[in-house]
Amino acid sequence: MSSAERSRIRTGPERAYLVGVELRGRPSARPESGAGSVDGSRVTPQAREAKSASKSLRLDASDHAIPFNAEESLAELRELTLSAGAIVVGEVLQRRDRPDPATLIGRGKVEEVAAAAKMADADLLIFDHELSSSQLRNLEREFHCRVVDRTQLILDIFARHARTREGQLQVELAQLEYMLPRLAGRGAEMSQLGGGIGTRGPGETQLETDRRKIHRRIKHVKEQIEDVRRIRSQQRQRRESIPVPVVALVGYTNAGKSTLFNALTRAGVLESSRMFATLDPTLRSVTLPSRRDVLLSDTVGFIRNLPTTLVSAFRATLEEVQRATILLQVTDATSPTAAEQMAQVDSVLRELEAEGKPQIHVLNKIDLFDEQTRSTLKDSSESVHISAASGLNLDRLLAAIDAHLEMDPIERARLRVPQSEGKAIALLEARSVVLSRRYGENVVEIEVDAPESLLRKLGRFVVSGRPRRPRTNPAD
């Protein structure tokens, strides 16, 4: 009985054997110290320091090439596999100077992996590398079971987690665009239709028929997504008619964005340690210390080598990132690959043309550090250390957002409001920070830090005011 037949009978989770590939022609090992990299190039001090996320240093553009090493990449593949609902029954790492065009890993390694996968009773093999259609075909023939590459695995996770119609359409589009160039040679079903005497003509291959069907489906899905974008645009225009700044959470998958979103908004969106638990965007209102309101947007997590088809398909969702006033880039401060994750997020932001937006770097999960380590963490005007799970330092984060928000600036003013104007007094108490209050005969003299728009609305009561105070460090 083949592995494919056993997997159809088995009722439990699929059993996956992982295959990592390191091509030595593309240096991927990262040095562990400042001595230099494996390819002889020096590591910049900024890159060395950025490896420790607790220092809150951003990687310079020249440092974005620092990659994950092969072991870290395989560990990430393991997490992706678990997120897809499978169990890992074994793994191997193959190091080669160059890829084998037929099987990627070479015939000798194929035989070795086939024996190991059979011993582990694996249902499928997952490669930490993108495979061509011929490589997929050759490997499935050798292994006698399904073979999945990294991109297919990510697409499967997205398909599992998409809940809204928009998310499902975007995943389907990405799957179709991934499938299209990989149709060739997928078995006997792709053979020429017709044949024999009197039938040889300009007929059409099954492959060409399938391609036409997929092209038609892609066109249809794109039209539906365009309808979604049009509705989203109309909703955004209604929001922008009453200008409220949007603060978008971005970051590597499983950095804790949804946990932070819930901690700030009490929205109750799904929190999970699994990768890509959040696909569908969510917007909720948050009140800042200045009493200004902002809309907080939770977005899909980024990942190393995010498939181009996914970035393209999810562009409608990621428009919230492009239109945001401020980006909160959330990073798992405890991750040994925190610096590389930051670089990958910056790479996707550049692709979305959103890298120039004001950003606050949010280093999350500091509750996992011991107390001595936490005491050494220093915030800056551009970074804040928090724990979304325990609520630690969320007040500092809100103050940092307040300090970065240029829309509707805060001004200090003194107002004299007749006591009969109860609505105006209530509005000041609800939407400004009241610094002092003095009652006179039939009037209340109030000093406030209030949004400019509110002071304009209550302009007839303003006695004096002064420009917005200079920005301060929220950590002070």
C-alpha cells in the first residue's frame, strides 16, 4: 500500500517529513559573533547589535541581506507544518553547491530521504524550497507520495484560516496563479486528446484546456476581488469624511499582533501561537491619552520569502497598511531571529510602497525575559518594549502613538464656558485632558489639552491658547 493510499485511510493528522535545502552558492549561515561572516565579509556593528532585539536598533538598508540560516529556516518550516495541522515525523537538511535540476537534492539524497520517509510512515514530504513542475513530478514518482513545497504549504495555511468571502477569494487567486505554471506534465490526464487515423488535426491538449479554464477562473476571481476593493474604498471614503487616523499593526507572523490588538481594543479576535492565525483585517477604535480617537487595524503577518502571488492577491487587504497614518511594527523580542524578521517586514513594506510611513517599533513578549534583563531595556522615541499578553507598558505605547500623531494636533487652551452650556462642558471632559477647573459666577474656567478640531468647534468659549507642546519621549 502506498503512502498516498495510507493517508486516505488514516483518520488522524497527516504525517509530514521535512526536507531543508541549503545551497552553498547562496550564503545563508549567519555568524554567531562579530568575527565576520562565513563568506568572508564583515558584519556591521549595526547588524550585530540588531540581532539582540532588546537594543531596539533598526537594520540599515545595507543590512537587509542578512538571511535566516538553514537550521532556522527549517525550524520555521516545522512551525508552518504544525500550523497546517500536520505532525512532523522526521526531517533532514541537505547542503549542496547548486540545485539539482531534476530533483533539487540529487539522486543519492532522494534515495536516502525516500527510505527515511518510508520508515517514518510519512504521508507527504515538505520541501523548504520552491519546486518546479518537473521537480515535483520527479520527486512524487520517486517517493510514491505527495510532495509539497514551501509556497504550497503557506497557501494551504491561508486557505484554512480565511474566514471572510474576501479572504477566501484572495487565497483562491493566489492558488490559481501558483498552479498555472505548474500544470505541465502532471500525469496521463495531460495527454493529447483524440488521436488515430482521421482524428489528427489542430486539436487541443488537456493541458491547454486546463490552462484556459484556470485563466477564466482567474479573471472571474479578480473581478470579484475588484468588487470587494470598490466596497472597501467606499467604506474608507465614508470613514475619511470624518477624519480619524488609522494605526496599522504590521510584523512577522506570530509576533503577537492579534494579542496586542485585543489588549488595546478588547475586540476578542482570534489569538493563536500558530502562524497566520489572522488573515482578515479588523478595525477597532482606540482612545489615546490625549483623548483623541484612532482606528487600529490588525493585518496579516509577513514571512520570509512571502510568495509574490500572495502579496499580489492580498493587496486589497494590505491597502490598510498603505493608507495608515502610523505603522506599529511588532516584533517578538525573544526570537533569536528578531533582526532578520525586522528586515523581512521592511522588505514587504518596500514592496507595498509603505516603507516611508512613520513607524513605532514595538518589541513584544518582554514578560518572557527575567526581571534583570527587563531592567536593561530602554525605550526611545521610535521604539517601545511591551508585553501584550500581560499588559506591561501598554500605556507607554499609547503615549508613543500620541506623540507621533500629527493629525489634529493637541493644543493647550483656556476656556470660559457658561454653566448653562452643559453639553460643551461634557464634550471637553470627554475629548480633552482637563488640567484645571475654576468656578466663577455662572461660568466655569477650564484649562485643557485638547485636539485642535475640538477647540475650533468650541471657539466661542476660548479665552487663550498656545501651540502644541513639543514632542517628548514617552519613556521619560
